[in-house]
Amino acid sequence: MASSTNEKLTAPHGSWKSPISADVVSGASKRLGGTAVDAHGRLFWVESRPADSGRVVLVKEEEKPGDDPTDITPKEFGLYKQSIESQDSSPVPITPDYGGPVVSYADGVFDSRFDRFITVMEDRRESSTNATTTIVAVPLSDNTIQEPKILVSGNDFYAFPRLDSNGERIAWLEWSHPNMPWDKSQLWVGYISENGDIYKRICVAGSDPTIVESPTEPKWSSKGELFFITDRKNGFWNLYKWIESKNEVLPLYPLNAEFTKPFGINSYDFIESNGDKNLIACSYRQNGRSYLGIIDDAQHSLSLLDVPFTDIDNISSWKHTLIVEGASATHPSSVAKLILDNCKLVVDFKIVWSASTDSLKYESYFSSPELIEFPTEVSGQNAYAYYYPPSNPVYQANSEEKPPLLLNSHGGPASETRGSLNLSIQYWTSRGWAFVDVNYGGSTGYGREFRERLLGSWGIVDVNDCCSCAKLLVESGKADPDRLCITGGSAGGYTTLAALAFRDTFKAGASLYGVADLGLLRAETYKFASRYIDNLVGGEKEYFERSPINFVDKFSCPIILFQGLEDKVVPPDQARTIYKALKEKGLPVALVEYEGEQHGFRKFTLEQQMVFFARLIGHFNVADPITPIKIDNFD
């Protein structure tokens, strides 16, 4: 016991009491789906609400201080138009009813020249597994619903249809199998005729066979100039400008940093300016954090803005106001309004939306992430992770005790974990666990070379990097070698299962809807990623040898499996096969199945994971009153 009120109580790692409960974590699970500003400067955003069955809602900011934001989206909707000036207006459908969810639309823009909506259409009427994707125009001028008119077709995938301010040119992105858009894509510009058709087209980027690049996010300035992001030359996604008269592209500010992420939607925007120059608000990631700045394309200069966010996603602007989606180690996912003075200084910073308005009351319990760079098994190559030490203002452990470690392998697999506030992580660290979130080779955020390390090596590079990270933390005294645990969901669940089957680094693991059979994943996956897996794995031999489901005899430590029974990506039989094999082998194992849940579920697994680990390898009792589930070969 502590001898005074100023001293901490001494208790084993993992046994500490914390107010960051599973209910607190679940209450902070609102997610942001994007922001936009209309011509009047009004802010709109899209948010998903897990507490409302995952419903996605378009929301308009409050009219005046003290008012509540207004939900625009009705409970049931498809592609429709609706006045946002009156709350009494009802949505009006603008596309045909095909009798089921067989046609989808995304990423659209309004065409004022022809009073129509231009969007990407995915048509699954002829094939549910090989949909036809096109860019179409949906007429808005009368009350009759018509079949959308195809403007661009012939390739496997399309995205980012963007019109210039006069409606005379349209830019778009396209790519074909077996590439993903972050592997290789093309940026095109089409010229629109008087009847609304595209009569001529030019490939702006991606057609030169000597240049490997993945252009993305085309955007027209008010002056009619086309800007976009691509990773030619230095292998990092940088901003470029198209010189139409020469069909050439020029970099605005070359930097070994990422100015977007795979399918970033609004990574930059134009700020109102005078003269011939363009001022562009943008963000980039370098050395594990985001920076916000303004590029002057005439001077090829970059000025940084001082903001409290270290993780920035989308940016919108209106006059001299920026709308920034961001987060930090102490800020949850948020939307902030920034007022600029002469486009150089932030004179006002105000958060207008937060995923969790109550999270700051637990700030004294927060563990601050430490970016670590560690050597991989390939000489000269490093990978990255965010390490979170145990943190609690009331408790401490004996100085001789090393904490148990939970390593998280992110999904994607071409995704990126970031060091922003995540109450799921703080749930562990505030109870005395160390936590590490790994960006293994193949993650985004560190350039093309890092991203391509996973090609042909999924199940090898990611697994090796996770094991290398855990070993480094043990060697540096930051983790107990006998209490190393690993967890992950979906593709991260695959890395988890592969690490547990093919390595002996970890002593226990938790798989959340994890992929166990790569061949079945390839057979069942949707069109977008149907050839992606081949690029990551290789041939039939590699598919078999890297699927944990084929080597269940190699598992040698306790595992808890969480599975949605309606999962079409990873069918429940994969988790059941592993569960049955481990049970027959005599290893401690538990299977938690969720009725009605699909791939990625809303039910929280934190409590059962922690109790499972505590009972089997933790050597401590959890402080929370949690009823543990039955563990086969243990209870």
C-alpha cells in the first residue's frame, strides 16, 4: 500500500483499476466519413453511428451557437436529391429502382452546365462478383427518372470524376486488374461537347511505361488548372500541376513525405487568393506524424501551420477558413475550424465535432505513444510502430516486473496505424499493459518502397516485422518475454494467426474475424480486391503454405477467436476449424460467435480478451467484475 496520498499504489501490471471501461470505449466509437463546405460556408459532415446499427448520416452544422446540428439523411435512402434549406422537404430519388441492391453509386459531382449529377456507377445486375463500373450522368432537369447515361467505360475501375468550373472538362482516375489504385493507375481528362458527351480525352499521368506511378485526387482550381497527387520520381505521393498546353506535369514542392493515403478523398484544397498564384492547404505525413501547411505554387514554397493535431486526414476551405479533420495523442477524431490571418498564422482554432466529447476527462490516464523504428530481418530495412507504456495516475508496478505486451497488427493489409487517441488502446495501458501498434512492411505512410515490401510476401514480411518489434521491446526491457500477446482483425487477424502458427514469439493471441484460409479469401472476395491477393501471395504453393488453416498442428499457445456468423469475407467455418483443431490438440481455446454480425462487428471484445490473457499467461487478476467465458482445455 502507498504510504501517503501523493504516492502511487503498487500492484501487478494488468491488475490496475481504470475508469476507461468497455462502455466508455464503445461510447467513443462515432466515426467520421468526410466533410464538405457549401458555397455559403456551411459545414457538412458524414458520421457513422454504431449505437444506431451503424447508420451513416449526413449532418449540417448548427445555424447559430447553442443550436444542435441537423441530420439531413433520412433513415432509409439511396441516391436522391433533397433541399437542405427546409427541414420539411423529403428526399426525391433520381435513379431507377432495380428491385434490390444491384446498382451502387459513389463519388459524384454536380454538373450545372447540363443540370445533371456525374458519378461512378457499379452495376451488378449481370454479375454479382464481376460488376461493371462506369462513369455516368444522372439527369436532374425533370421529374422523370431515367437510366443513367454512360460517359466513360471500358476499364475495370473508375474514381474521382471531377469537373472544371465551366463544365467543359472532366478529370477522372481509372485502373485495371491486377493493380490496386495505389499500385498503378491513370489520370485522364476528357473534353465535353455541346450535347454533354466526351468527344476527346488525354492521359495526364500513368501512361508512360517507364514511370510507375499511382495518381490520385484530381482537382480543378477556380482558374481552370488541374492539380493532383502522384508518386512518380521520389516514390512519395506529392502534389503536381498539369500544364495543359504541353501535356506535362510539374511538382509543386517535392518532399519525401506522403501528401495523401490510399483513396484519400480531400487531402488538399484551394484557399481564396488574388493574382495568378494558387494557395493550396495540404497535409503530409513524415516520420510518423502529420503536418498542415500551405503551398504557394508560384513560389514553390511551403509554410507550416501550428495546430494541435498530429494526425490529419481531409481538408476543406472557404475563404480564409479551413475545415480540418484531425486527431492527436490527446484528441480523438475531430473536426476543427481554423481561421487564418494572411494565410500564414492560425488566429482561431475551434473543434466543432468530436468522436468523443467526454474523452478528455480521462486524460490523466492516457499513455502517450512513442514512435519506434526497429530493424527487420532484411539487412538495412527498418519498420515502425507506436509503443504505449503502461500509464495510470494511481497505480504503479514493482520496479522489477516487466509489463505484459499486446501487439496489434493492423488490417488492410495496405493500411496504416497512427499515433492518435484510441480509447481501445488506453483501456489496456491504463490497466498496466504495454501496447504496441505496428506498421509492418507493406503499410502505407512511408512511401512506395515500404508499401511494396508486402508484394508476394504477405504472411512473411508482416509476421517477421511483428515478431521483430516484440523482440526489440523485450530486449529493451519494455515487455515481459513470457507475456507477449498478439491481436488483429481481418487482414490483421491473418497476421495474428500466421504469427501464432508459424512462429513461437507470442504466448497467446486473439483473432477478430481473422483470415485463416487465403485460397478461400481469394475465391470469396469482391471484385475490387479479387486480384490484389494474388499480388500479395503468389501461386498455389504459397496460398497453401501461408494459410494457417492448413497447419493447425503448428499452433502451440492459447488462442481466443471472435467471429461474426454473417461474415461473407471470412466465413465462420474458418474460425470453427481452428477452434476444433486446438481443442482436440489440448490447447486452451475459446470461440466467441456473434449472431447477426458480419465482417467487422460492433460488439466489443476487450473484456473477454483481457480476461482470457490474464487467466492463461498474465499471472494477475483483473480489477473489473467481468464474467469470463468458458475456455476449453482450461476450465
